[in-house]
Amino acid sequence: MIGTPSPDAVDHLLVGGLAAAVVAPLVGATLATQPFMARWVRPVAVASSSTSLVAALVVAGAWRVAGGQPFSTGPALGGGQAVFVDGLSAALLPYAALIGTAVLLVAPRRALDAAAVKGTLLGLSATLALFATAHPFVLLGLWFLTAWPTWRSTRGTPGGRAAARVFAIYMSAALGCMTVGTCLLVADPPWERPGGMMGACGGWFVAVAVLIRKGIVPFHSWYPALFSGAPMSTALMATMPQVAAYTAVRLLVGHAEDVPHELEWMSALALCTAVYGAALALVQRHLRGFIGAFSMSQSALVLAGLSGQLPLELTGAFCVWISSGLAITGIGLVSWALESRAGDISLDRLEGRFWDAPALAAFFLLFGMAAIGLPGTLSFVADDLIVAGSLDVHLAAGFLVIASAVLCGIATMRSWFHVFGGPRAPESPNHAVLGRERLSFTVLLASLFVLGVWPEPLVQSLEDAAEQILHVPFDDHPRPHDPPVPHPAP
Amino acid sequence: MSAHDVIAGLVVVQLAAPLASLVAIGLPALLGRPCGERTTTRLVGTGFASGFVAAFAALVLLVARGFRPEVVHVATWFSVGHHESTIHLVADALSMPYVCFSSGLCWLVNAFAGKYLHREPGFGRFFVLLALFGTGMNLMVLADSIDILFAGWECLGISSALLIGFFHERAQAVRAALRAFTTYRICDTGILAASVMIHRAVGSGDFERLFDLDWPHGQCLVPVGTATVVSLLLVFASLGKTAQVPFSGWLPRAMEGPTPSSAIFYGALSIHAGAYVLLRCGPLLDQSPLASWILVGVGGWTALHASLVGRVQTDLKGVLAYASMTQASLILVEIGLGWRIIPLVHVVGHAVLRSLQILRSPSALHDRHELEAALGGHVGADRQWVVGRLPRSWQQLAYRVALDRGYEEMVVVTAVAGPILRLLGRLAALESRWIAWLAGESSGRRP
């Protein structure tokens, strides 16, 4: 008979899993840059990121076995501990590792030199570490570590210097605001001394840093620039994990009653960005421009939901985070695979790529549908939750979410038809999908569909996290029109 | 086992059968091992046939029980706090005949398309989309909540757009598909917003909380204000799928798709999806004279528009598209007038006739020659009874208006879509210039 594992054993498993998830990419990065590994760069990279994925799944499982309560250890400061795992971390760790693995599997051979692998794996390791902490200064340090490989990789790409410069301008501003804001928040935490001037300023600085790092209007210009100038792997690894959203959850959303104005402004700007990004996606002239604008819109939706004060909104935002991230990663990777065979893809004319790459057309379409809410995919669930959640609070917010979803749908189909529709290009070879590409696309798609058909475990886990973040016990969910639940004193 | 359990099982089969066929042919294709033609048609045909048989058996049971509606609680899909998304299906006097009719038609079209598309490069793709359409249709018809209905509605829109663009090498087909999808998507805001309003008003998307399911005698259970807002939103959603003015431009272009899909979508099922939703939510419309009169007004105007424009079409599919539009508009008028059984009969009758006409359209000349051979002379030309009696100048005016499709598209493109797209284009250009300036480039090009 198998007994219940002891709490200590589960804790050890959690810590061990976390360490493995963070260290495996570092080991991979070190190995991949060794001269004797020159021919084994991809296998090493994929093996290390897969190890990380398995370890992240172990962490998620152990967290669930431990009863789904937040796990924390290490030094605490400013309301957060150095190692912190709750329902959100348990979902985001495998999510980030899966994106990293998928990117490394699909990356074209010429884009996968040792330097690129090193940058991707270092970024992955920093992202995973960031998703497992709530300590303000650790978060700050990891902000820098996640941005650095993106800048290096973009700068080293032919024609990428301009994009790297734009990225550097915005990220410098974001890191500056984050540093000042974190210091002020830690010096005078508003959740300990409400009404303090320093704490209030700190909240605003962190909010501005989050807005910049998330690419929210009017701080969004680095987003399309990065997608246009950086390798797709860099752009996806920099944007899809959404480290700024995680920071917002830990530093602002968890103390919603003490920083209400910051959250209101963030929500309003994020909703505008969601609609604006979707509208811009409609008129893009290049496929990469579309992916940039589309992901800007979807990522803004996450922040809009995070700024809510109901578990329903927060759960919806977490679901959009994961569903849009997986789907846009899929779209980006399919586009990258197509670009590596056919060059730049324009949306000004009908490119007629269906004949050359029917399998890529099918995958692009499925990822596109999964991104815009095809029934049976996780994004359908996510849209349902976020629309219901935002409407419980503001009717106008719900209608903006709907407008964004509608525009994103039209933009996605426009891109698909423009890339794959049209007469066959003369003398174009048939571009078969490689085995590693098919594996990567299939796993991403399977995740979206399985979680869409059977979303309850994920939704429950995210709901638990939302309740813990907002300090709302399960049976005290506010119903629509109920007054806000008073938060217990910290 | 009670009668309820039997009906519940049959209802689940109606949904699961086409879904299983979709997975059975879609998954191997995705993994690079598509099924052969015969296997494909058999699998999809079996799905539709099973759905039809199950629906017919459930209908017989319902008739025996005096059409007492049965709600089938399949599962709770997901729940967050008090927000629940449930999979509730309903077997009643509206849904069971409709599933019989839709599954039966899909089954017939499946058999026809198996021969018609033989050795066509997109053979498997067509049947995947047909199975998706069949699944979406049954989901929409069986839905007992606005959430499930919307899921089915989405499947219809997506499969419809992709089938219009089936011959993707033709630029015209691609543009037509994009136009149809854009129209659908804009009108989908209506159903999404209605879903939101329903959740807000009654705390769930279940129809049982909105009205009695005793179709067609159901009573509205929500206040007049809520009923009016939800009805108006549902009417707006229906205008797109039913190709009503000013959203009618996509329908004649939709005939770019393969003939079998044109028959099932724009002659039979998809074109009536909006009418079905309004029939299902009839008790809400009964409480909302404003929505009903809008429906009568828009439907009547579109019927006039379509019958006039249809007379100057020079291709058979164009004529059939406008004929479909005319009948769908009349059905909306009937619904707006508060009738319930007559529109349902009208839907079924029109769908059967129009599908047959569209399926036979590729051999129309052959049919006409056979008819003339049998009659031993020419078949008489259509007489323009109404237009022929108008003054000459009026006839010329009507002809010009009809040739320009009532200037509907000119207004939509020049007054609405054009300015919006130009504005967005300018914004995108400004963005590019700003990024170029930040990047230290003088050319204004995006990095």
C-alpha cells in the first residue's frame, strides 16, 4: 500500500525540482558553447530544456500533492520570499519550459549556433527562476537577466541593431523605474504603512515599469520593433513568458487594496492596448508585424484581467496568459519555419504558400484558431472567463475585450489567407514539415486542445492561486453586483 | 433505464458521432497520415448517419411523450466560484426535428461530395470542414445555454469561411472567404455581448433561466428591459449569418466554394442559423416589440433588395444566392411577426429545395436540354410580372440599382470600411516613423 508522502519529502521534491528546472538550462548553455559539442548543439539544448520541462512538471505535481498551498522558503523582504511557489508558479513553470523547448526544436539550423542557444537557455533559466520567487530584489535582478540575452541576441542579428537600440531604450527605462519603485516599496511598504508618500511613489514606479515591459500603449513601440528585427526565438522568449505580468501579480495585485489607482490605470491602458494592437494587426504589411501587433494585444488582455479584484477576472487573465502564449508561440514558430524556407512573408499580396507547405498552413490555421477562441481550445475557456470577469466589474471593459477578440479574429484570418492563399508561386519546391517541427507543433497544439476540452484541473489551480493572491476564501466569492470583499489586515 | 436516460443517450450520440468522425479523419491528417477517400467519406457519413438515426429515435420518443422538453446535463465544463460553464443540451420540439433535418442533409451532401470531389487535391480538407460544420451545427441546435450555442456558432463561421476559400489558389475565392469571415466576426459581437448580458442578468448562460423550454409556447422569465437588450443583440448577430442588408455582400461571393458546401451552407443550414437562434429565443422576442419590428423591417427590406438584385444576375449560382437571401429574409419577417411553426416549416422547405437546386446547378444546362427534349420544345422564359408593368424609366432605374447591388457595398466600403482602414494605415505608418526615429534611422523605415 502506498502511503501519503510526508510533507518534508514533498518539500524536498519541490526544491529539488525547482533547482533542476533552473539549473538544467544553465548546464545546457555551458555544454553547448564547448567546442567539442559543436555538432550536438541542438540535442544538448533540447535535452536541457526538456529536463527543465520535466522538472517543472514535477514541481507542479508536488505542489498539488502538498495540498495546493503556497510553498515558500528563503529570506523574505517586502512581502515576498526568495523561493515561492503557488498555483500560478506551478502553471507558469511548465508553460515557460514548454515554450523554450518548442523554440529550440523548431529553430532553423542556421539560427541555432552556440551563441543563440546560450542566449535562449540563459533567458529560459532566468525566466524559470523569476517564476519561482516573490522577493522584490530577486525579481529586480531577474528582470535584468531576462532582458540581457534578448538585447544581445537582437544586436547580434544582421539588421537587428536598430531593433536592439529601441529595445535597449525601453528596457533601460523599465529597469530604471523598476529599481526606483522596488526600493521605495521596500523602504515604505504601503501594505504596512498605508498613505506613505514613498510607498505610493514606489507603486507608481513599479506600475510604469510593468507597463513598459509589457508593451502597453504608450510604451509599446519596442514590441513590434523586436518582432521585426530580432530572431523569432528571441522575440518569443522575450515576450511570451510575460515576466512583467508576473511581477505585477507579486508586487501590485497581491496588495490591490493598497495600490488601487495604479491598478485602475494599468487596466484602462491595457484595455486600450488590447483594442489598439488588434486594430494595428489588421493593417500590417508583413507577417512578423502581424505577430508583433497580435501578441501585443493578447498580452495586454492579460494585464487588463490582472488588474481586476475578483478571482474570476484573475483566473481569466491567467488562462489568457497561458492560452495566448502557447498559441502565439505556435504561430510564431510556424511562421519562422516558413520564413526559413521561403524568405520574408509579405501580407500585401496573396503569397500562395499553401501549395508549398500545406502542413504548415494547417498548423498555422489551427494555432490561429486556438488563439482567437476556437471552441474546444483553452483560449475559448480563457475568453469566456475574462469576458465574464471584466463584465462583472465594468460593462465597458467587457465590450472592449469583445472588440479586441473580434479584431484579432479578423486579423488572424487575413494573415492566413494572405500567406497561404493565392496562385502557386512558380517553381516553388514542396516544403515538408520536419519531424522535430511536427513534434513541437503537435505538443503545443495538444496542450491547447487537451486543456480546452478538460480545463478543470488548470482552472482550479489558477483559481486557487487567484484566491490566495486576493486573500478571498473559496466560499466568499463575490457575485456580480456584490460589494467588494474587504481584505483582511496584513 | 428511464425514457429520460434513453433520450439523454441519444442526444449525446447526436453530438458525439460527427465529432468522432472529425477527430477520426482530422488527427491522422495532422500527423501526416491522411485517410483515403473511401475511408474518409465512410467515416464522415457514419457520423452523420448516426446523428440522424439518434435524432430520429429521440424525436419518436418525444412525440410519444407529447413533446415534453428534456434537458440533458452532460457535464460542468469548468467553474470558477459562482461562474459555471455547463454543457447542457435540450431535446424538444424545435431541436430534434432540426437535428434530424440538418444531420440528414449533411449525410446526403457527404454522399454527393464523395463523388463530386473525387481526386480533388483538397478532398480530405473538405470533409474535415464538413465534419466540423456538422458538429458545430448539432452543438448549436442542441444547446441549452448561450455559451454552448456560441461554441457551435463559431464552428459554423470558421468552417464556412474556410470552405468559401477552399479553392485558395483563386484570389477571388480568398477575398470572398475573408469578406464572409469579417462579416461573421463583426456580427458575432452581438452573440458575445448577448451572452455577457445573459450571464449578468441571470448569473448563468442557461436558457432555462431566461424562458420556458416548452417550445413554441415558452414564456419569458426575465424583465422586459433585459429581454429587449438580449433580443436586439441576437437580432444583430443573426443579420450577418442570414446575409441581411447591410451585411449581405458576402453571400453571392460565397458561391466561390465547392458546390456541395454552397448547397449545405448557403442553401440550407448556415444561412438559417440566425433564424434558428431567433426561433430558440422566441420568448425573448415576444417580450421585445422593438427587436421584432427591426427584424420585420430589415427582413422586408432585404427581401425586396435580394429579389430585385437577383433578377439581373448573370450566373446561376448568383441567382440562387439571391434567391436564398430572399427566402431567409422572409423567414426573419415571419419570426418578427411572432410566428413560430411557419418559419420552421419554411426553413426546412426552403433548405431542401435550395440545396437540390444548388447541387444540380453544375448540370443545369443538361437538365434544361433534357426537359426541352421531353417537352418537345423550348421552356418558356420567366415573365417579369411586376417589373414589366412599371414605366420604362422606372425599369431602367431599377435595373441600374440592381446591377450595383442596391449600392449597399458602395456605402459599406466607402463610408465605413475604407475610412477605418485608412485611419489604421496612417496610425501604423506613424508607428513605423516613431520606431525609426528611436532607432536613429532617417528613412522612416521600420527596423
